[in-house]
Amino acid sequence: MSAFKAYKACVPIAWSPNLYITLVRGIPGTRRLHRRTLEALRLGKCNRTVMRWNTPTVRGMLQQVKRLVVIETEEMFKARKEKEAKHRAIRPPLVVSHLPPAASDSSQQAA
């Protein structure tokens, strides 16, 4: 699954007061206008996320670089971060016993 499909918005963006924008494609090889737009959005490196107010100006900038970024609502962003935190949580240690089986079991089988 591509990075874009992993983050793709399922809720109309116009309903959310805040937008979380993540750069998922690299900047090299893009047009100068797109690079300047990403610079204005404060997106300098891949997989960096910024929060911006949902205004017509920001939505116009996002329309310009829509193939380079992924847009999430606040609820989607929080759900994704919780899922990542749960995945990285410390798991209980795996206990393996290397002791030989008890001698009482083997004496009963021999009789």
C-alpha cells in the first residue's frame, strides 16, 4: 500500500477547523513553484507533519501540491498517532524455560 493511500482522507476536509499536512513525496525534481509552496507550508523533509488552519488560502496551496502531500483532519491524525503508539508499546517479555522435564514423570512412564 502506498503512503498516500495509507493516509488518504475519508472525511470532507471542509468540515475540519484544523488540517494536518504530511509531506509523503520527496522535494527533489519538483517544480520551483511547488518547492516554494512547500516552503511556505513549512514542509522541508519527507514524513514531516504540520498543523495549519483550514482557510481558503491554505486549501489553495494544498491544491497546488496535492500529489506531494497527504491531508488529514484532527480526528484522523489523533487516531493514527494512537495506533502507532500502541504498535510501539513495550510488550511483556517472552519467558522460555530451558529446564529438562521433571524426573517424576519419566519414572511413572517406565513402570
